Amino acid sequence: MKTKMGFISPAMSTSLVSRPRGVLFLVCLISLVTIWSCRLPKICLYESTYRPSLSPYQQPQPNPVDLSLPDSPFVRWPLERVCREQTIWRPGLVFICDNNSGGIGNIRNYILTCIRYGIEAGATGIVLPRIRTRSEKNLADLMLDYQPFTYFFDEDHFRANLERACPRITVYDNDESIPNVQVPVKAEKVRPHDLGKRGGCDKRDLNKHVGVFNKAFSGYLDRTEKEFGWPELNEMNPRPVRFPWGVQFEWPTWKDGPEFTASFGGLLRFREDILALGFRAKGYMREFAKRHGGSGRYVGLHLRTESDALSRWPDFGNQTEAYLTASEATGIKAAYLATGNKTDAARLVEEAERRLGMGVITKHDLLAKYSKEDLLMLEALTWDQQALIDFVVLVESDYFFGISPSSFSMNVALKRHLKTEGLHTRPWKIGGDGDGRSWLTGRFEQYWDDWLYMYESMWP
């Protein structure tokens, strides 16, 4: 056999066998080293992509941060990963995420969903969202004047983390600060589910085709350019886009994995003075609880019977019976009550004392009892801003009871659920208390009529 080709001739084979065993072992060892040396580049390449690194978008697991806290640090790498995976960025495409309204649950989810669509579309600009206010005399009147982003949220925190995680995106102060935009600004009204099939027959169904949204949106841009004779999209010819109201519950939040789901909502941290007041209220609540049972533990209750509550939702009697029965099972003798209905609040406080000997208190009565100065700060806030104080105290409670049709209750329960596994947290079990931290009353039978679709589209 030809030795030039790497084969061993019979003569060589006989010679090798006749040599000492140590020489034969050395030959085999050299051969093995040569073979594995050739494979080393492949092994190293594979391991470099498999093992988590210390880069900003791949952190060691498990993550020790308690993401259920209202002021938890923002874990940036899941958002960085999503932006790194976005391969098509469109200079001049700017998303305006201000067509929101309602309470904190709705507004928070609208902004986050709009930004997520913006990333998917390759937008290189986001206008700092504004907050639409509602009438305090008629809570169902949701479309009043705008307030700035700082009405609810920490602007510096939002800007720094979004722009660091997604360096291709610029946050603009307002519509008119978009470079080269025509003033007055006329944003295009685009509804995502109009760009393709959504997989359901109800208008509230999730956009099941978000994976091809980029391609569909690209087709929309090309089609409208030809139809209206518009110039090609670029930095000199920007195209601002504004989604309609109602888009907030259309994105399937688990599409990008649990790490992204668990961390993305951290972009919208409450502003510092509201957080501080909420934490002081939580401290007062601990003191109140110590005087009603001695342990300092308390349950959180969300009574949703305000004037804008829908008639088909559980009424005062249903909510109260469910809350008190469930509260009794915990053995906790103190409760924090969040509600905008003062009459029903007094009724529930009286019923809890009569049936359970439980001390129940609202934010106004709590601050009046412990800090007149903080009460004045609370009363200086609007109705929806005051709800942020409720949010903080309820998130920090030892157990939470709410109502399923309310986006506020759902948001509190899902935020609290992050305490179970941090970045690895799996979806909350709808209609149960699978995490042992929250329970919501309501029907859980029909996907649309019982508002179950919201659980799949709400950012914790």
C-alpha cells in the first residue's frame, strides 16, 4: 500500500508489531493528538456559542434580581438580544406611541406593545410617549388632554435603557423634533392586524403572525410609496407612524422567551417621588398590620366597582364574598384596600370587621393615620396617579386578591408572579393561585368574553 496516501504497507505493519510496545503506544498517541487537533477549531466554535458569556446580552443564570419589586433594576440583555436579532433597520421610520388611554394597566401595556412593534418594524426612532388623561368626574371619558411621559414614569431611566439596549433607536422629545419631518406632523395611522391574517375571528384576538410583521410592514411601505408617489423612506424623508387605540393587547408577550417577557416591562419604572410615596405607604401598612394580628403581614385587595365598571363584571357582593372568604383562609388579619369607590370601600371595611375581625384600610385613611404630610402629597396627585400608590403597596403585599376583567388586577398579579423564578418565570396559571401569591376572582370560561386574551398579551 502507498504510504504517501497515509496507508500502512504490510511490511510496515509487521515491523511495527515487532517493535517494543512502548513505541507502538507512542505512535498511537501521536495519531490521536493529530486527529483531535484538527477538530479543535470546531469544538471551540461550538462551545463559544453554547456557553453563556459575560457579555451584556448573555448573563450567568439564574438571575438573582427580584423582578417583582416596583423598583427592581432593569435587566437589559434580553432587550439587547432582541435588538441584535433585528437585521433590518429603516432610517427615517419613527413610531409614535401615544394613542393610549385608561388606567396604568392599559397605558403601560400600550406603550410597551407599540415599542415592541417598532423594533420588529425596524424603526430607528421612537417619540417619547405622552400619557392621555381621563375625566375624574366621568371615569369612562378617557380621551382628554395629554400629559408628558413623566406624568407616570421615570424619563431618564427609560431613555438610558432603551437607547443602550437598542443603539439603532433614537428617542425624540416630540413629533416635531424628528429630523426633516414636515410640520405640522401628520403621522400615518397603521393597524398591525390589517397587514395580514391574525389567526382568529374576534377583533381582540392576538396577532398570531407577528413573526412575519416585518415583511408585511415592508410591503406596506413599498405599496404606499408607489400608490401615493411618496419618496423613498430615509432620513431625509421620514415617515412617522401612529397606531390606533386598542393595540395594547395584540402582541403575544411570550414570543421572545421568558427572559424578555419578565424584563421588558422594567423600561417603564414609576417616577421617583411616586415610588417613594408608595414605599412609605407600604411601611405604614406594615405598622397597621402589626396592630391587627401582630405579624405585620397584610393582604392586598382590589375592589373594582367604580362608575366605569362594566355591568357584566362581578359586582360588589360577588367581589366582597370572594375576597373575604379567601382572606380568611390565609389567617392574615389586616388588608390594604385599593378602590376608587369610597362608598363601597366603607361597606367592605365594615363587612370585614364584622365577619373576620379583620382591619381593612385604604390609602387615604392610611396616610391620614400615619402622615398628614404624605396625605397632602397623595391628594395633590390625580386619580390615575394615585392608583400608582395602590400598585406599589399591592405588589408588596403578602397575598393579593383582585378581579379578572381588570387590567390593573391582572398587571399586579403578573408582576408579583415574577418573584417565583425571576427571568425564568413561566406564565401565570390563569384562574388559579399556582404561584401561591395571587388569586383573581371572575369567570375563566371563554377566551374573549372573559377577557382571557389579555393574559397572553400583558407585560409583567
